[in-house]
Amino acid sequence: MMIQPRLVWELARKDLAVFASDRRGMLLCFAVPILLASAFGAIFYQPAEDGPGLRPRVHLVVEDASSICQRIEKQLLASPDLLVTSCDRESARRRLISESSGVVLLLPVGFGKALRRNPSGSVGPGVEGRLELWHHPSSAIEARCVEGIFTEIALREAARDLLAPLGLDVAQMQRPFQVQRESIPSGGALASHAFSHSFCGMTLQYLLFWGMDSGLMLLRERRSGLWRRLRAAPLSRGTLLAGKALATALIALAQIVVTFSFGALFFGVTINGSWLGFLLVALAAALLASATGLLVAALGGNETRARSISILVILSLSLLGGLWLPAFLLPGWARTFALALPTTWAARGLEGVVWQGMEWSQAAHCAGILALFGLGFLVFAWWRLVRADSPCVVAQGD
């Protein structure tokens, strides 16, 4: 089966002209991923790492009137890592339920006495010395953070009383080391790069949807008889399929350019890593989009069934691949399973070069795996479509 490069380009140019003739459809094709990325980015964006939205909200209830509990309360209220408000037990419970988030710290009567007697924290089974920590079901992670910060403050205040007879002032003591924080690769916190994450994820997701639309268009052409008329010309089936795949890939590349250009102009989305790596991942993603189109046409049967199944598969791949939310929010089994999905490697590579400072060699690794997925899908779809003797095979599925 010979593929004629010049005719491949002419067929691709024909499909590009058809795509451009539908002005509204073309506008939606470029506008939808931009709108989705902008919306997702605006929801999760935090302008600074120490912004109030990143500090757990704590409702503090102090029922013990001891001096140590008063000092603990003062330290918690002044903590730069927490947003603490004092209230009573009933108000704390109502706020926790009504706000659907947050943590309640409750220091019961006798807590200070027990803390002075046993500053190591080895309290007995009785109620005395027991800290009550309530949290909303959605704030389990914040509750662990609050527990750690409270433990540090409580033990420091207990040590002050313990060491006071020795003439040591714990308040003047500092930790005997410095903490040097470094992000590797040097990309910065996700909260300040929410737009970068959303533009990467929504671009990749919509590339798959564009591939689906391309495959549905091929099914439509076969059903309408256009494919049969093209086959009557001196064109091999491979040439026709290559023209379709090339047009889909070129439009996918145009979507990447337009979407990221918009993100750079309005939301500061920049390539912090390797530009060569970005190009490699973009080419591999475009290949995956074109392979998705042929795969939909090869397995779809008819347009209605192909659209329904494709939407379900694409949304599932997007969720598990980390295109919507960061992959670390998924359970362990899902992260392990996601390694077998092309969207995982697409997201790793594109996010890596956009905001995580990834070098070209690491991006090339992700792009290579993504390209293998694309080539595998392409070969399988090509085989299925070439194997079909006539467009009637597709029409029988209607």
C-alpha cells in the first residue's frame, strides 16, 4: 500500500479548508478549552503561598482557665500558619457544620494541669489531658496539619514551666537549625500556578475531544458515500487516512498554540522549563489526537454510539490522568493504574515543561511514551480501517 505524500497534503488541506469554512465551529474549537482552563484556574488560584486561603481555619474553644492554656491560646491566635478564632463549644459545632470546612480545637477543663504534670504527652486513659479535635469530613488533611502545629506550641509552653526553676527561658530559645526550602524541579507551588495546571489539563482534554470530532466526521463521510467517491479516484486507502490524520494533527497543534498564547497574555502562563521539551510533548499530543480520531472511526460503528462511548472514555482518561485535578489527590490504586494511560504521561510532560522547570531530557521521556501510545492507536486503527472492504461495513452498524 503506497502513500503519496503530495496527495496526503492536498487531502489534509481540503480538510483544513472545510474546518475553516465553519466559522462558528472553528471559534468554539479554540474558545472552549480557553474558557474551561480559565474557569478551573480561577477556582484554584492563590496569588501567594502564604495567602489566607491556604491556612487552615480553626475554631478554638478553651474551657480550661489555667495560665498555660491561656498562653497556648495566645500563641495559636498569633500563629502565621493558622486562621484561628475563639468561640464556645456550641458555636464551634454550628460553624463547623454551616461552613462545611474547618477544624475545632477544644481544650477541656484540666488540660493544662495534665500537660504540666506530663509534658512528654503520655496522658492516661482518663478524660483529663485529652485534646478534642473536630473536623469536617472535607478537612481531614487540614486537621492533621492543625494537630501538628498545636502539638509544637503545647509542648513548648509545657517546657517553659518545666525549665523555669532552672532559670532557662524557653521563649528565647530558637531551633538549632535553619530550614532551606527548595522545589525540584524549580517550578513553585501549585496554588500559584493553578492557571498553568488548568491550561495544560484542559488543552490536553480538548485535544482528545477534537480527535473524537475528527473520527465522527470520518464516520459521517463514510455513511454519506463521500468516502466511496474518494476511493474511486486513484488514491490508496492509506493516502486517504494519512490525509485525515495530518489535518487532525495540524489543527491540534494550532489549538495548543492558541490556547497557550491566550494563557500567556492574560494569565501569565509561561514555559518555565525546556522549550524543546514543550515542542516534543506538543507534537506527541497532536499525534495522540489524530490517532484518537482514527480509533473512533475504526471502533465506533455509528456516530451516536461512537460519541457516547468516546465521551465516557475521554472523561475517564482525563480524571485519572490528572487533567482536572492534581494526580496526588487520587487514591494510590488510581495513581498506579494511571501509569498505563496516555493522559498521565501527557500531563506529566506538559505540566513539567510549563511550570515545573522540567528539562528537555525528562520531557522527551514523557513525549516518547506518549508517542508510543499514539503510534499504537494509529497502527491499530489503520489496520481496522484498511481491513474494511467497503463503507458498507460501517453502514451495517447503523
